[in-house]
Amino acid sequence: MSTIATPAPSATHPLLETEEHGLFRESVRAFARKHFADGYLARAESEEFPTAEYKRLGDQGLLGLLVGQGLGGQGADEIAAGIACEELAWADFNVCYLVFSGAVTGRLLEQHCPGGREWLDRSITGQDFVALALTEPGVGSDAAALTTRAEKVDGGWRLYGEKSSITGAAHASAALTFARTGGPGARGVTAFLVPLDETVARQTFRDPGFKPLGRGALTFEGTFVPDEYLIGEVGRGFNIVMNEFDFTRALIGLMAIGCAQRALDMTIAYTSERKTFGRTIAQYQGVSFKVAEHDTMLEAARALSYRALALRSAGRPHTKQASMIKWWVPRLAFDAIQDCIVLHGHVAWSDELPLQQMLRDISGMQIGDGTPQIQKLVIARHLYGREALEGGAS
């Protein structure tokens, strides 16, 4: 017989949000909707970095959620980071990215770069944005094949090479940069905290969405990095960043869910008031059923995303779940927003509403942090085993 102990009446149900997390959600939701929701469209159409909003996030303690309290952070868990991303993305998808990025760079600096304490402090207080520079021209999904190199010199290293498709490249004061210090493959990659001084050339890309952050390229031509800005151990940079991907993919899912949820909330309100043939259009099953379908999918995606974060917080494997989120949820959210546009009719085709911009902003999430094809490969390896999929014919 399978038995399980009866939990005490006061015990928290493991599949439900704790009281502390619930209160945190209420706080972030109220903050985000008060300060960011109304200005989302105007900011999203601009290429100006949201400096004031970044500082406000720092003042609210949201840029250093996972950083220890002794270093100025909150010492929160991964679930709290997911809640913050979901609620902020409802209000402003681009502003939310600043918290997403801070959750990653802040923890890497805290855990692996004692010499970068000043940069950590300035990033979690909203003074300086620190980017993540991994991708290179021709080196996207095969990140271990990067060619940017770091050469050892007295007192530090000099970097040579180009990073591409870097979020916030035009606005970052520093970048966590991955360069080759050894032979080919993952074991030859090392991570550095690189101040983006005058030796670094920048190029900005023109994109349909994500404009306040933007993407761009960084070219290093002998940029000096002192030894104290080494992140982790030499040759361990690839392992560090791959471990973070399992975390960021769950956060991306919740960002996408938050954005799509706002579109759905707008659509419920609109279709409850818009009338045709003497009835609200919500009374037509062709409308209300579509809304019901998307709400169902968002609820399922939300559960999967928080399960992945709970597994990570418990120190348990969650790579498969993270990849499921990454290939599925951004597409699910994109489809939901697209249908919300259709259900609004011509008013949503204009820039009077933010729906078109939301669709553009979220579209890039299907590519960043790993394409759907790569994620499905990761899942398949977990199901079949790597050898079964990659071994030669018998």
C-alpha cells in the first residue's frame, strides 16, 4: 500500500503559492501597474533606455532579488523572481527585462566574481546596466564554438573578437563576456566582467520590438580586463552560463505569460462591451470559446513554469521542463496576443492600443536563449538518451 503522512492543518500545500509569495505578488502587481502600465506603449516605441524606470526598479529592490541581503539584495528564491517577471511583464514587457537580466547577472557577480562588488552594487541599485555577451556572428545555438579569445597578460587579460545580438549593447556599462582561453569546445571558455570602455566598438541593430533595450554588437580589440574581474574559474565559463539557462528559460516563460495575460484581460473587457446585432460579442461562442482556450493554455503554462522554478529552488534537475517552457510558451503567448488583436478588430491594428507592440516585443523570445528546435532536441535527449539520437546506424 502506498501511504503518505497527513500534513498538519497549518502546513502549506506544496502546489500552491505560499502566503509570503502571495503577498509579494500583490506588492509587485500594485507597483508595476501604478508606475509602468500606462506608459508602456510610449516607451516601447522609443529607442531611449528607460533610465528612470531602471532606477525605480532598483529603489524597489527588484534588481537584486536573488542577491544576498548582506550585499544589498533581498535574498529571495527563484519563485519570487518568477512572480516579479510575470507581474512586471503584464505592465511593461521591456521594463520587465531589466529585472530578468538583473536576476542572472546579479547572482553571477555575487557567486563568481568577488572583485566585481562595485559593479554588483551599481547594477542592483539601477545605476549601471550589465549585459550578457555570449552570442557571436555565426555562433548562436552552438555557443561552445565561440571564437572571441582572451589572452593572458600581466595583471589580467586582453579580449579580441565580436559579440552579436547582445540585448542592451548600446546602453550597457559592462558585460559578462564569454571568451576562449583554451582549446576548442566548452572546456576552453572562460567568463569575464568587462567594463565597456572606449576600446569596445558598438553597433546597434534595428528591430521591430524590444526597442528601449535594443540589440547590438560589441567588438573587442585588445580590451583589458583585470584578473579580479574573472568570473569563476578559467575554463568553466560555459558550465556557468549553461546552468543559468535552465533558470532564464523559466523566467522567459513567465514574462511571456504576463504579457499575454494582459492582452487577454483587455480582450475580455472589450468583448464584454462591444455589441453587434444587439448582443455583446462575448455572447458568441466563436469569441468566448477562443478566450477560454487561451486562458486554459496560459494556466497550464504558468503551472509548468513555476514547477521548473520550484525544482530549481529545491536543487533538483529541471533542464527538461525549462526546455519545454522555452519552445512552447513564447509561441503560445504570441498566438494568444494575435487572436486578441483579431477579436478587437480594426482598433487593435492601429497604435491606439498596445496589442501590436506587445506582439512585436514578445516575438523575439522565440529565438533568444535557444530556439524551439534546440529545446526540442534537449527534451528528446532526456526521453531517448543522447546515444540513441546521436549514435551511428547499427
